[in-house]
Amino acid sequence: MALVWITTVISIISIGFCLMSVKLLYRYINRYRFDESKYTLLFGFMRLRYIAAIYIIVSVLFGIISTIFIFDITL
């Protein structure tokens, strides 16, 4: 059962780090704003908000799935 709590705490820390880094990223982008064009987008079509949203979704899903997986293994 301790493994479940350790995994949950690590997942919460990971999600917190994710949110903090996205906040700092957007603060930096707002400070040094420049116009987006097809040359500044990742692969020519991915905007920064898409990448940030994918990062947040993957971090949250990984935290939830890993906690459920560890919980299932220990019981």
C-alpha cells in the first residue's frame, strides 16, 4: 500500500511541475511576444497552445494511469 501512496505523491509532484513550467512558459512568451507564421510553428502547423495542452493532458493521464496500475498490482 505504501507503493500506491509513493506513486500518488510522485504523480502529484509531476502534475505540479507540469503546471508550473507551462505557467512560466506563457509568462516568457507574453514578455517576448512575436508574430507567429508558418516558419515559427512546429512542423508548420502546431501552435504553442497545442503543445502545452498535450503536455498537460499526458502528464495528468500518466499520473492517473500509473496510480491505478500500481493500485491494481498491490491488491
